[in-house]
Amino acid sequence: MTALAPVLKNRGGLWIGWPGITGEVDQQALDDASLKAGYRLHPVELDEEEVEAFYRTISNGAIWPLFHGLPTLANYSQDAWDIYERVNERFADVIYGRTKQTDYVWVQDYHLMLVGRYLRALDPGRRMGFFLHIPFPPLDIFLQIPWRAQILNALLDFDLIGFQTMRDRRNFLEAVRRVVPDVRTHGAGSVVSVEHLDREVRIGAFPISIDYQEFCQQAQDWPVGEGSRWLKHAFGGRCIILGIDRLDYTKGIPQRLEALRVALTRYPELRGGVTFIQIAVPSRTDVPEYRVLKEQIDRLVGDINGQFTEMDWTPIHYMYRSVSRDQLLTFYRAADIGLLTPLADGMNLVAKEYAAANVDENGVLILSDFAGAAAQLHRWAITVNPHNVLEVADAIYGAYKMAQGEKRYRMRRLRASIRRNDIFRWVDSFLEAAVARHLDDFPYHEDYVPPLE
Ligand code: ADQ
């Protein structure tokens, strides 16, 4: 949950989570990590069977595809669900044991949708909120999950439930009205409330963001500026189109590659004129669907390069690996076009990072209609339906031909919008809805560990 790191770093706090490895956690390593991060970390340990059921089977094998509107990829297992419940209960136990009654608990994401239910049972008066980082699917899709009533009832045990967009919130409210008996909704605007079992639950849209200032400043650092000039030179001054994503079937990478093929076919002027850099970060490599996707992308890149490469030009540069922060910023800064076309995405922070790092204000953002970020950025980005490869191809050509003045105008407005609505504003608006307080009201945590200089 790297998006939250800047806030925790500034305010301290306690982060409870599974460290991503099975077996016993090395306390010294965790203390070192706490010191480096600037906030305390406390592990919830999981064994191999729990990781398989809770993390791989239910979270990433059922909820992730279904919530991204891809029900045919979702697999359900009742045995695994029982373990998902057990792990959520363990998280609630650990939270209960490690926090005071007055501490506000803010649970993050789809792995932990039941924590409210268990924590409410242990501590009925506890104030707690939940934020869903992924989309909430339309009614007919959500209804397919075998545990729909358990999920909705458990979510309603939180005091505040946050979604990325109004569309997600609307989908959630429709599901609640259909599945949970005797609920009443009140209010309008960005936060509405639902009456459920004599409690009031607030439901809001809080689009997550980035630490704009940090991206903007780091993009102006000397190595990034030099690197980006070098990159442009290395690619012969061609128009650089950039795609950066975790290698995930929700990110629409094959469709994007097909769109590039169509663009190169329809607009011969682009041949030799553009270089497409796709960086895919390895993700969930133990899941068969992800391995199949990787092979599909490998093949497509090979096909398209085979079809169009000339002696002095290769259309696609494909990197299957993670890159350092400086390298990431260098790619962002050098790219003339950011091409981010997920089939579904809670927000898509890469789109915001690209704009923040585009300090020369001469880039164009092409963004999927189905990224949560489009709700905020649609006026100044070129928005596209990622399934319509012709439309995406036309958008690529349109961005390539766009006049300097228009690029600057759009990019300035994109950046201004992200600057105003940064990660601190996101936390602030959530806290205001949750406990009627602002981020500035929160002192440094008594156990706050200052970051290393
Ligand atoms: P993700 O699906 O991971 O997040 P995204 O929002 O784009 O998607 O965030 C990816 C993060 O990884 C970015 O901060 C980016 O800088 C980093 N990253 C990407 N490529 C990298 C690379 N090659 N090397 C190093 N770092 C890289 C989920 C949801 C999103 C939602 C976020 C936050 O799926 O929809 O926006 O949570 O809520």
C-alpha cells in the first residue's frame, strides 16, 4: 500500500499487515523496516495454507477478477472462504490487542472486508473505517459471489466505507438495497448515510491520489533530467509513448498492443516516428492466468516488432521487471504520451504520477474510461474505451499530432487538478467524514519513529 506511505511517514501511526512471507517474521528486520519507513509495523503471520486460501484463492482468485468485472476468471471455493473468514478474524484480534479503544482503525482493501464484523463484536463502540482500492462491480456481477450477503453485512459494520469513485459507491448502494433487508439511505453529495441495525453507516467517494509535490520535485532532480534527455537522445528524438503497469489482466496490455499495431497500420507516418516503451512489473507470477497473460504479451510484442521493425527502428521496447524510483521518474519525464488503458482500475496512480512528473508540461495523457482516475481527469486527458482498438489507435495519432499549445494547456490543467487533490487531501477528506477531524489535528504518534536522515 505504497500510496499511504507518505501520510504515515508524516504522522506516524501503526501499520498492521501481512508482511508477504510465510512462517515466523524476523522481528529485527521488521524493526529496521519500521525505522526506515518512519512508522511502526506490526505483522500478522500467515501459514502456507492460509496464504493459498485467503490470499491467492479468495482475494486474488475470486474477489479481484469479479470486482474488476471479469466474472469468468473468478473461481470460488467454500473451504478457502472459511479460511478467508478466519484470517480476517485474526486481523481483528491483532488490531484489538495492539490498539487502544480511542484509536481510529482504518482498514484497507478487499482482502480484509470482514474485519469490521469481528472487531465490532470485540469492541462494539470502536470507530473504524474501510477503504476499497479496487472498483465495486455493477449489481449483476456482484450478485454472483457466493458470499455476497456476508460481505455486505460485514462492510456495514464499519462506520465509514470509502470508494474510489461515485460509480463504485452507486454500485455498492444498489447491492446493499438488493441484498440487505431493512436498510434506508439518506442524503446526497459525496458522503451519504445508510441506517442499518440502528447504526448509521456513512458511505463516500474518496479518490485516492499521490504525493504530488514529491513526484514533481524528484522529477526535477538532476539525474532524472539528465536521464530523460539521454533517453530521448537514445531513441533518436522520436515521440516516446509509455505504458507502465503491474502485469495484470485488468490493465489491458494486450488490447493496448493491438491498438498500437492498428495505429502503425492506419497511420504510416507513425512508423519510425514513435517508440512505445511498455514496462510491466511482474505480479502474482504463481497464478496460472498471469503466466498465460505474460506469454500472450511476449508473443504480441514479438509479432508486432517482427511486422514493423526496420534496420534503424524498433516500435516496441518491452521491459518485464520492476524499475527504481529514479528510473520510473525518468521514463515519466521523457514520455511524450502516457498510454494507460486498463479494462478496469480502482484509480490508476500511474496516470497521476505521469502528469505530476511531466514538469516540462508537454506530454499527453491517454486514459481509459474505466480507470477511476478518468472521473477526475477526463476533461484534460484523451479518454478512450480500451476495448475499442480503433479508438485507441486514433487517440495515439491525435496525441502525436497535437499542437504544442493544446498539449501545454491540457497538461497544466491535469497537473493543477492533481496538485489540489493530492494524497494528503485524500486522507483529510476521509478523516473529516470519519471523525470530523482534519489531518492537521493529528499529532505525531507517541511512538512515532522519525525517519532516518
Ligand atoms: P495497482 O493495481 O498496483 O494499485 P496503480 O494505481 O497504477 O495500480 O499503482 C501502481 C504503483 O506501482 C504506482 O505507484 C507506480 O509508481 C508503481 N509502479 C508501477 N510500475 C512500476 C515499476 N516498473 N517499478 C516500480 N514501481 C512501479 C491498486 C489498484 C489501483 C489503485 C491503487 C491505489 O488496482 O486501481 O489506484 O491500488 O488505490
